[in-house]
Amino acid sequence: MPSPLGNGVPWGTLLADGETVARYWSHVLRRGPDACWWWTGGLTDTAHATFRAGSHTTQTSRVVPAHLFGYRLAHGVDSIPAGLVVRHRCDEPPCQNPGHWLLGTRGDNNRDAASRRRLAGHALADVRGPVGRARAVQAAIAAADPDHLDEAIAAALAAGNPTGAHQDSLF
Ligand SMILES: [Zn+2]
């Protein structure tokens, strides 16, 4: 059985390392309390954020899922009980807004994703797939005039729903 992401990571050491914490935040586009905080660093093939945690002072260095680092940074090193995963209320896997995270089971996650994937206009229905969507947002952020960042991100998101259809909930 594969171990969940993040098992065996010396989280306490990494969270206490100022250089690692600074590197984490350097990849987060922090915005308003309700907005998604987009990740500008590396992405996994499921569009989750990833970065190299550790420095010469921690004597350990490894690539970790950024939301698992960020969740612990916000709630404490032991805040993710065994068997639970950190879910995204916003359904945007790279998002680092602590207000968009909640704990749940893998089953909750799979069930929600399966139903929302069928909703027109929903993040999970993006024709580019999760990685294509996340990369499009990163490209838009990199190219945007800082005064028009929100519009640039909104346009990058909308491009994944070429029909423009939108459904808020099933039935
Ligand atoms: Zn979000």
C-alpha cells in the first residue's frame, strides 16, 4: 500500500527553518481572504504545488507538497491526523489560501471530485485538465500588468470553459 504524501517528512525541522518558510511564501501569490492564492512554483502531474524544503541548516532537503507544508504552517506540525488529507474547497489544487483548505478523507475527496467534474464551468471540468489550467494561470500571472492581475487570472480561468456554460449545482 503506498504511503500518503508527506509520510516520513521531518516537518518540524522544515517548518522551523526560516529559509524554507521564506522560500514557500516566495512562490505564493497572496491575495484577498476569499481569493485563491496561486502557486507560482513547481507543480505535480495532478497540479498540486511542490517545492524543495530544507536548507544547509536543516541538514535535510526534499521536495514536499506545498499545501501540506502550508497547512502545517497555519495550524501546527501535528494538525493533519493520520488517515486524513488536506482538501481544497475551491477545487484548485495549487491554491495556498489556508481558508480554502479543509481536512477530509480520500473518499470525501474522490466523491466530490466525481460529482463536480460534471458541472459545466467548474474548475474540475476545465478542458485543459488540472495541470493545463494551473499552468495557464501561472503564465497569466507572469505576463500580467500588476494593476490588472485579477482580470488576467479570471481570463486564464475562463479560457478552460470555451462554451461559456455555467452550472452551479447538480439538478
Ligand atoms: Zn483556492
